[in-house]
Amino acid sequence: MIFCDTSALAKFYVPERESAAVRALLESEEEVCASELARPELMAVFHRRLREKKWTRPDFLAAVRQFSKDDVGGFWTWLPLGKAVIEAAAQTYATLPDTIFLRSADCLHLVTALRHNFAEIHSYDKHQADAAAALGIKTVRVASLPLNAGFGLLPFIPVAPAPTNRV
């Protein structure tokens, strides 16, 4: 079981250097957890690619459909943003060192991970990684697979996740 922020989840759908390695890791896990905040953030990632003309409308819609299919199929485990998480996130700033830059959404991801006893978070966000360290959370970044591993930067092709033993 692992915890991912939106930057890690996005690499599951968006072709980037680490995408193949992230996809392989996430498909091998029994459970992939994330704050429910990642749901709208991931849609924003997809929309940004459309807005910036990196994806066509059909590419965008294919990503949205694949995410919806994965979501409904239970591939992701969404951890709630309840009152306790919101209050803890607000209180985090009272003890955060003044040298740490922490955006409120990143704080919600980190506090969600802490409230669910995760010692590490998968993230590709430098600011979030710095803040995670200040809160005692290890940040994991899956490196890209070597090109001779049979993976490379491929065009976006929606692919259903590999069958897992998840229920």
C-alpha cells in the first residue's frame, strides 16, 4: 500500500520521463491511496494539457474516460478530506519552519498521509518534498526506466490498468 500525491498520479496518465516506471509501480501495488483532493487536481492536469495544446480534445476525453474507468473500477483508494484533516492542515503552519514553502493543497495531501499513518509519499513536487521532510515524511520518486527496458516516452494511449488482486 502506497500514498501518492497528484504529481505521481498524473504520471500514470500523462506521458513523461517517469511514466512507465510509475505505471509499473502503481500496477504492482495492492492498494494505491491518495487524498480525494487529487481527483479534481488530476482533472485540472488533464485540462491544462488541453488548454496548452499538448493534447487534442479527443486525447483529453480519452484521459478523462480512462481515469473514470479506473476510478469506478476501484483502482484508486481515495482518503477523505474530513474536518480533522482540514483542522490539522490549518494547524500545521503554526509549527512549520519559516524557511519551508508549503501550498495549502500540498499541506492537505501531507496531512492526509500523516493521518493515515503513511511514513512516505510518492511525489514529483519539489516544494511538497521539502515540506514533507519538515513534517517527518519521506518522499519517494520513482526514476525513469532505462530505455532498453522496453519503455520510453510513448504517445498517450489510454490503457486499462493491469488486473490486480485488489477487490
